[in-house]
Amino acid sequence: MLRDRIQELAQRFHGDVVRHRRHLHAHPELSFQEYETSAYVKNALTELGIEWESMANTGVVGIIRGELPSDTVIALRGDMDALPIVEANDVPYKSVNEGVMHACGHDVHTSSLLGTARILQEMRAEFGGTVKLIFQPAEEKLPGGASLMIKEGVLENPTPQAVIGQHVMPLIDAGKIGIRSGKYMASTDEIYVTVKGKGGHAAQPQQNIDPVLITSHIIVALQQVVSRIADPKMPTVLSFGKVIANGATNVIPNEVHLEGTFRTLDESWRAEAHRRMKKIAEGIAESMGGSCEFNIVNGYPYLINEENLTAQVRGFAEAYLGRENVLDLDIWMAAEDFAYYSQVADSCFYRLGIRNEEKGITSSVHTPTFDIDETALITGTGLMAYIAIKRLGN
């Protein structure tokens, strides 16, 4: 039985997958700098007899061809980059690269995909079709490694009929996954604003054009984009996390710098909101005697799980893990560059549980104490292999 065969292999290869994960965790690299990680992946694929090619500088694409007749192609994606965080965990595999940490679980995604690759390579005589293994750089930094790999043809020659990805989720227990059909994660844009006025002594406001006051009005007014202009049924977030007014208690500065993020789940509304925000901010600044430079850096698009594919993946997951171990997810306003794949190909992105309260493994991603229950690697490797073979129609 396919399920039993894959579960046995996932258990058998677990030690090697843990070894991969711990090596990667101890040697994290930032976005677009994954040179050692890339070399490690290439060496691992070569040892498995899997052909590969480089892409997007540090990206790697492996190819596994089943030996039975089939033209079906599926792509499996794992990201490789780490974050600029100082690790606080006291573990044997603690990061040796000061100030860099795998705090988002990309070491898990890469090692799991290597484990999945080993299972599929072991079983290639038992299925037909082609599996593309996408080891992707730079998920954490714009413009996102996914966009670069797509531009360089990762979804061509051959073209996959489906792209599957997984991501760790500290809110879900190890041994379980979470999944959602349709719109799942938000687009993400970076907002950079410079409000200019005329600085001077704070005791003589009549001689100044106060950019701090102008900025305050802009921040408040822009919230109407969410509360009064957006359709209430359309999830929308506008947050400002950085305001720099380099004056003093008695000094009004010449300018104020403002930075924030805008997120939503519709590309047409996203473009319209950009136009509205810029018009509002510039209009307020002008009406108060100042000026405003309003710049938006477009980030990742929203992520959509294609409904038919996701229903199929959910069915495979329930068959492999048991229905009780496949959970429903809600919309999440965080962003992921896997969204680029979902905009151009049928895609499914699900969450891999890594939580274990008894072991004290409960920290969120992007924190210095993030870690995983490594039994989750058994689930991560086996389930993706099962999904791949079932999706290929074998």
C-alpha cells in the first residue's frame, strides 16, 4: 500500500533529514546570500543521483523522472533563506553565524524537501511523471526569490500542472497540518513617506510649517482607506511602524519620515488603494502648507490556493495522516512569495505543524527562541511525497 510504503521510508530516512535540518540551522544565510546552503543542497542531490541545475544565482532545481509512462509534472517548493535575528536557543545546532538565524523554519522546508526527494528517488520505478524540486532563495526579501525563479523559467521545460509548498506553523501540533482553499495570504506593500515643512523654534509655531502635525493628520486620515473606502468584506490592513521626526522638545524639524505596510487580498483593490492613499497624503500636506513624497514599493501578490487542487491535496492529506490531523485555516494577513507561483499556476500552500507543548516548543516564527519538534520532519517529508505521487496519477 502506497501510504504504508511512504510512511516506512519517511521513518527510515528521518535521521538523515534531522541531520540536514540541524546542519542548515547551524549555518543560516540571509536572502540572496545562500551560497553554502545552495552548495549543500546540490551535494545532497548529487549523492542521491538526482540531476539539478542552478537558477536565480543561489536557487537549485532538481528533477526526478518516474519510470512509468506519464507526461504529468508537479513542482515541490522549499525556501532556503534565514533572518537577521540573534538566536537565543541553547541547542547543539545553534546558529554559528552571529546575528543570523533560521527563525522562520526554512531549514525545515529545505531538509524536508531533501527527504521527500530521497523517498521519490527510491520509488521512481513505482510512478510515472516528473517531479521538479524547487529549492528557492530569498523568500524573506523583496522582490522575492520566487519571482526571480519564475522569470528564469522554473515553471517551464517541463511545465508543472501543480505547485505544492509547505510552511511551518507553531500554532499547530507536530503530526498535523492546516489547509485553506481559495484566498489565503495577503499581498504586501511597503510604504515610504517623507513629509516636508519648515522647521524652527517650537515656541514660534506661527513661523513654521509643522511636518509633525501634518504627518499626524496623514496617519489618521489614511485609516479611512480601510474603514470607509475598502469593501467591508475585503480584508485590508494599513499599519505604520516607523515615524522619524528628528526634532526636540523645543525644535520643529524640517521633515518627517514615515514607513508602513499595506496588505489586502485583491489586486484591483490593491491598485486602487495605492492611488487613494497617495492622493489623500499629498492633498493633506498641500492643504497645510507642506509637501509629501509618497512612495509605495510593490511587494508580493496575494496567495490563492486553487480550489480543485487544494481539495485534492486535502483528500490526500486526510488519507495519509487521518482526517483528524488535517485542520481548517483562516485567512492570514501575513505574506509569502509562494504567492507568485499561485498567480501563474495551480498551487496549494499548506501549514506543517511543529508545536509540542510538553517539550516547550511553542515560540512563534521570527523570534529568537523559535524551534521545532523534529518529529514534524517525518510528516513533512512523507506527506509531500505522498501528495506528489498521488497527484501524478499513480
